[in-house]
Amino acid sequence: MRLLHTSLPEFKSKVFRAGAKSGKTVTLRGIENLRSAKMQSLRTGRIENAVDELASKDETNLVEVVVMARVPETMHTVVIKSYDKDGKPLDAVLEVINILHPTEEVELEGFNVIDRRPLLGRH
């Protein structure tokens, strides 16, 4: 699996390094709540290339990378856990919640958009 996935810290590092090659500032939003994750290596490389491409333009001062859900409604499991005074696990309740995410339009106003995404289901 190592060859197919990039760890979350490595993903962040690669994104920031891609901009630093051109001496540009890169910001990353949308994955602040992730403590661990595996990212697709192929997509990580494509994102690195896109950051490098935009950062290498003379008129670019800042590159902002925003990670957001592609499907606007996502289903999540919620785990609610209780512990005693010694930190011993007691009970856990499993629930489910749908989260309605804003779509990419909230990030794109005023930009010339180059859409390189594959069709849904073809990634």
C-alpha cells in the first residue's frame, strides 16, 4: 500500500515544498481536522505539479490550496464515547449524520478555472 498512498504529513510537506521551489507562499485549508489520513499518491503528484505550475508564474504571490468534499452531501459515522474517572472506557453510542458541504463555487469567484478533475467514478 505504501506505493499507492501518501501519508497526511508527507502530503502537506509536498504541497508546501512545491510552492517553495519558486519562493512563493502556499496556504493549505480544508484538512485541519484530520489527524491521520492516506492520500492517493497519483493525485498528490498532480496537486504538487499544479501548485508548482501556478507558483512558477511571475505574477503569482500566493498559492492557496483548499481541500473540500467533491460530493456535497456526505454521510459520516459519529462515535460518542464515555469514560470513567480513571479514563477506562464505558459506553459508546454510534450515530450517523449527513453533512452538506459547500461546493467549489464558493472558492472560484473571479478565477480563470482550469478543471482537470476526472468524471465522478473515473478517478
